[in-house]
Amino acid sequence: MVVTLVHERTNLTKQVKVGFSWTTLFFGCLPALFRGDFKWAIIQCLLGICTFGLSSLVFAFVYNKIYIRELIEKGYRAVDSDAESVLKAKGIII
């Protein structure tokens, strides 16, 4: 499922996927790198090296949630009530 987030000051919108990240499972740290999330790209890359790639399986379940929470901390909000209810249902926002 994809939800749209909008930054409250700049009105920039981002469409983000909620749930399991198939791209993280297959490509490891590359999705984080392409999203500009350099902190998590480095963390995923280092853990991937240490665990011979097995950490990608764990990050596939949690990375989208981490990414959305960091966007919310930076000032992004759900664009409508449907997106907000999806985020609440997934436990991303309260």
C-alpha cells in the first residue's frame, strides 16, 4: 500500500510504501541510498557485510516503517484521513 505524505512548511509531497519492502530484501541498502536516507543506507550496508546479507531479511520487514517515522519527524504529515488511518493501523503513528 502506498500513502502520500506532505511536508507542512514546504508542501513537498512524497509517496511512500507501507509494509514489507521487497526492494530492501533483494537489493539490501540500495533503496535507502536511492531515497537519500544515507544514515540507514550505511547501517544496512555495514550490517549486510557483517551478516553476509542476512540482515536484508530483517530490514525488509522494518525499513519502510523506519523511513516513514523519520519523515514524520522531519515535518511530513499524512495528506488525507485515509493515509492517516493506514499509518495508524500499521502502528507508525498514534
